[in-house]
Amino acid sequence: MNFRTLRDKGTEKLSQAGVPNASHDAGKLLAWLIGTSPLYASSINADIPEDIIPKYFSLIERRANREPLQYILGEAEFMGLNIEVEPCVLIPRFDSECLVESCLDLLEKNDTVLDLCTGSGAIAIAIKKHRPDAIVYASDISQEALNIAKKNAKLNDLDICFIKSDMFCDITLNFDIIVCNPPYIPENDMLNLQPEVKREPALALSAGKDGMDIYRRLFPDGRDKLKPGGFLICEMGDEQKETITDIAKDSGYTFISERKDTSGLTRALIFTI
């Protein structure tokens, strides 16, 4: 059986299961199994070895059960970097790249940066990759997540200092920039998430009834961890800007600017003290 025929069979099964982007995922899984890119594999339309076919349909079954593609592959792309992921960490999103871009715009030579709630380490790794002179720290409450983040830093040959901490509890340093992609989904909204998102760690997704629990700690506690004139950059969900800005202002911050994601929605907020 050739690549296109087998991919189309996988696409049909995924479509029947209601999987979004079924053709893309079916092609990606098959190409990954044979160690090439979907575009190249489709262009040459090579015959697929018989022993690959049952392995492929096993992966298709997992995806049809709405296991995220990135967990099946064990990796996700973020700012052109391969980031290993497991079910204990949130899958990096393209939307979060605007946090990195905002940080890169503000960084001065040899600045110190903290990536709070680092998860897979994607944000810290992207910052360090683009600005090797920056002194980058990353923290998370989850040791499992930190283990993945450390592995990703090593795979990308980057020197990042990792700290296990519940927010700022075990962080003693001061930083020029703090970047944070916190959990911000309201509890009731968790019920309406896509099946794939429900497979991700709830700890990294939701924080309280209104989704603001982490922000209510981030801003007041973060003041003592920022150097004078430092910046705090945080990600936000839809229609959360006003509430987050009020929390920040009540904690003595000044709103600087916002940054939109690839869909044109405000995703990153930048504050200073």
C-alpha cells in the first residue's frame, strides 16, 4: 500500500471520529512512523512496509480517541524549536510565541529573565535560544514538568537554571523581566473544552472560578522579584484584559502595552513597576 492510500484510510477513520484537521494528522502520523516529512512522503508516494501498517492504525486509533497529536508524537514545535512533551505538561501553543516576542523586544544585554509556570520550558528555551546573552531562569510547581523542561534545555544545548517553586515561594532572586503563562481558564469553562485539551494537565489550565487565582498572586508577589523599572509579561484568555489590568494596577503596576496572537486576539499584556 502506498503513502497516499494509507494516509487517506487514516484520514477517513479520524474524520469519522470527529477529529479536527484529520488529513493533516493522518499524514503527520504516517510520515513520523517512516521518518520523513508529510510533504516529501506524499510527493514520492512510496510503498509503505507491511510491518508499518498495523503500527500506523494503532496510532490512528489513539488519535481517534482524541489523544493530542503532540502527545502521540512526543513533541511539539514552538518558535522553530522541537519541544518534547508528555501528558504532565501543557502543549506549547503558537499563541504563546507572542510572550517570547514581547520579551525579546524588551531585553537588554545580559538581562535576567524568569519564566514562571514554565511547564515544558518552551518559553524559557525560546528566549535563551534567541538571546544567548540573557540569564534565564525557569520555575514550576511540578517536578515532573521541570524534568521535561530540563531535558528540553539539554536537547537544545541551552544553559537555563530551573527552580522548583510554588509561584515565588522558593525564588530569592530579582529579575529584569518576568514572563508568565499561567493557568487562566475559569472552572466552569473546563467542561466545554475540546476533548484534546481535557487530556492536558488541569493544573496548567484552570485556576479558580473566574480563572484569576494565579494573577492575584502573580502581581502582588512579583513586585518584590522585579528590579526597579522591570517588566512583567503575562498571557491572558479571551476577554480577561480588563480584570487582569485592574489586578495589576491595584498591585502598583503600570500597563505598558499588549500584543496580539496569530488570530489577531490580544494574548500578551506587558506591565512595569
